[in-house]
Amino acid sequence: MASRKNVMRLFFIYLVCILIAVGTLFPIYWLFVVSARTRLEVFAGPSLVQTSFYLQNYTRPFIEGVYGRYLLNSLLIASGNTLLVTTLAVLATYAFSRFRVPGSNNLFFWTITNRMAPPAVFIVPFFLMFTRLGIHDTHFGLILLYCIFNLPFAIWLLKGMMDAIPKELDEAAYIDGASFWGVLFRVVIPLAKPGIMVTAVLSWIFAWNEYLFASVLTSIHSRTIPTGLIEFVTVIGTNWGEMAAVGMVSLLPAILFIGIAQRQIVAGLTFGAVKD
């Protein structure tokens, strides 16, 4: 009887997992189906099965159009912002965790308050500032701008991981002759690798998907993929096939980056788990 209950429980658990997976992956599948259809097929009627593949939906935007450059811009901006945010967040959280600075708790709380205001509030000040500084429509400008919003979140996310690393490990490394940077790179960062990789993934996704500031602060040279999608909506209609194709291609770098980061997260979680 107990065995039958266990089988039924496992059945319902697997069933729920399958339903969640189908609900999560179906929008991606439908995006692919639309990207493989011609305009006539898109408006012909709903159908879950697609037997043909209209390649021009992919070649026209990226080979004949400007979306290849938009994709490169997004890669440069998201990767540059992630590298800068992760580096600064590691240094800041290590300082918060190891050094006693007067008012450090208030300073830590102040950093996270930067994300509490609606982003639309900052559009006009940032537009005027970027125009005066000459960094409007530049990769460097967007990388710095995204740091304002991603860095507080990264610090908040890494703070708990840094606090969980015993200070005695730092002291033991100092006794063995390690320098400050030696302790940071050889002791702290390897132990905090899972948290660092999670922070990098979330920062990269936030920068990759950001639309509001990129649509206002870029025009030609630094335009990103999310802002470029709006160009498919015209006065004569929406080109759903090419829009879906660009959306599918924009998913690939994110999937690749998350896959690489996931392996590092698992490696970090198992770091030091096996003792000789």
C-alpha cells in the first residue's frame, strides 16, 4: 500500500513538472513557429504544427538589414556592464563584510534604494546629462547607466554570500603570507563563485533585456536588439515573422551564457565538498 502511495505521489510530481515545463517552453515554441511562417501563413489561422521553414525571416533582418549590428551592440553592452558590475560588487561586498566602517549599514541600505524609484523618473535628467557629456548613443554610456541600477542589486545579492565566508579563512591566509589581493582571489572569490555567477547572470539578463533607457539614449550607433524590435511595427502593419525570427536569435546568446554560467555555479557549489 505504501509503495502504491509513493508511486502515485511520484506520478503527480512528474505530472506537475511536465505541465510547468510545457507552460514555460510553449511561448518559445510558438515564437519559433511564427518565425518559420510567411505573412500569409501567419494570418491564415492558428496551427501548432509547422511543416515549412521560411528562411528569409532570418536572413533579411540580419544579412540584408541592420539587426546583426543591433545584436553585436547588445552583446557588447550587456557583457561590458556585467563585467564592470560584478567586479565592483565583489569589491564592495568584501569591504562591507570585512571592514568596520562607520555608517556602513546605512550605506548598504542606501545603495539598494536606488532601485526603488521608477526608471522613467530618470529619463529626462539622464538624457540631458548624456547629451552634455557627449556619450549619447554610445556603448560606454549605456554600460555606465546600467551600473546605476544593476550594481545596487548585485551588492545586495552578494552581501549574504560574503558574510557566510568565515573571516578565519582570511586570517589563516594572512598568516601564511598572502597579500590582500591574494586572499581575495585565492580564498574569497573561489568560495563565493556560485553567488558571483548568479549575480553575473542576472546582471547580464537585466542589461540584455532593458528597453526604456536604450530606446531614449540611443539612436543609430548603439541601438540594441530590444529597441530594434519596434521597427517591425509600421503604419501598414506588423511584420510578425521577422519580429519572431529576431526574437528567436536574441534568445540564443542568453541561453548560451546561462548554460556556461550554470556549469560554473555547479562547480562552485561542489568546491571543497570532497575531503581527502
